Amino acid sequence: MKLPMQTALITGASSGIGVDLAFEFAKRGHHLVLLARREDRLLQVKSDILSQYPALQVHILVQDLIQDDALKQIQQFLTANNISIDYLVNNAGFGLRGQFHELDQQRQLDMITLNVTRLTELCRHFLPSMLAKNSGGILNVASVAGFQPGPKMSVYFASKAFVLFLSEGIYEEIKPSHVLISTLCPGPTASEFGKVSDMENTRLFDHGVMASAEVARIGVDGFFRNQAIVITGFKNKILAILNRFVPRFLVRKIAHFLQT
């Protein structure tokens, strides 16, 4: 008997890793709901996916997740289109580089709203139905930044630590079920993130970046193997391990050096 095709909701799906995550789920035969702020970009991604996978249903949802009613708008859209979500991919997020006391306060609070609060809300909203069906799963995109403090990007690093620890906790809680949960932790990646966060000219990005398509492929492969944490790239894995053994004062100094 042929199983019904499942649907993945992917946030931040208009550029970078989000686009490639959408293609990875499409490649595996899943319908898609692509969510982001920029309609023109979403329409292009939808067109590109359907040109390769015409049998799929691809819906676009133009939504700014920082808005207070974002979850309500998502619920209304899914209900109106009779869509049930099997997989949730929390990819939307952004970073800012600079001194904590000099960066715009509201932008930093917006970062917490997007990277932390909205991700938590979406997980809490969709997880119960997944557990009721005993299938599906959640892929949260964090960062290798989540393994350490990040001078000059203090709020961003802290937000990704939250994502990592939240996801690990849920992973252990729901372990007896068949619901998947995984945290993707990329390092420097060739995407819009570097430009938006003012990271492109830092020492960290000078030491090499991974292609977003490779990051997405590794992440989704790890997700479907139910890996709790998926770190992309050998160098990033080594850095994550070293953080557990190097003195904290030195970790902070190295991070500060790489952010400049």
C-alpha cells in the first residue's frame, strides 16, 4: 500500500539554507509549506521546486515571524488550506555583530523573538499532533555558536545555545516515540546570513565556509536518522568538541578574535 505524502513546514525558506532544506524535503517526496517575509523570493523557490518535482504541492505563506500574531496567522492559513503538518523545520533566524551595549536594543529583542520565542511556540504547537500520530518530527536549525559564548555576537550565540538545549531536552523526553527531533548546527555557511549579520569580513569566515546545499543535505540526512545533534563539517565538529576541554576564558578569547 502506498503511504500518503507528508507535508513539511519550513520557515526562513526564501534564501540560503532554508531554500536548500526545502529542496531536500522535496527530493524525499514531501509536500511543502514555505514561510518567509519576501513573497517574490518564495514564488521563485516554489517555481524552482515544482520544475523539478511537479507532483508535489508547494504552498507559500508570506509571514513575518516577529509579529505578535504570527502563530495565529499560520494556524489560519493551514486551516483555510486544509493542510496538516508532519514535519516542522525551524530555520528562520538572524544575527547581529557588534558590542552588546551599542547594538540597537529593539533589533536584539527581535532576534530573541525570532530565534527563541517563535521557535519555541512552533515546537509546542505542532509537537502534540505529531506525538498523537506517532510520526513526523522537528528539525531546529541552531549553530556551532550554540556550544560557546560569542563576544561581539553575544545575543545570537546565546539564542542558538537555547535552541540546542531545548531540542536536546525534547529529544530525550519523546525518545520512546517514533517522532524525530534533531538540531542542525552549521558553522560558517555561504548564504545571506553572513552579509546580514556583518560577518563576511571576519576571521571566522576567512577560514572557509560550507555551501548551503551541503549543509542542508547533511542536516536532513541526520534528521531522518534521528540524530539529536548534526554538526556539519569536520572542522566544526572538532571545534564543538574542543569547547568541552579548553578553559572557558580561552574559549571566550578565541571567539572574540574570530569575530573581528
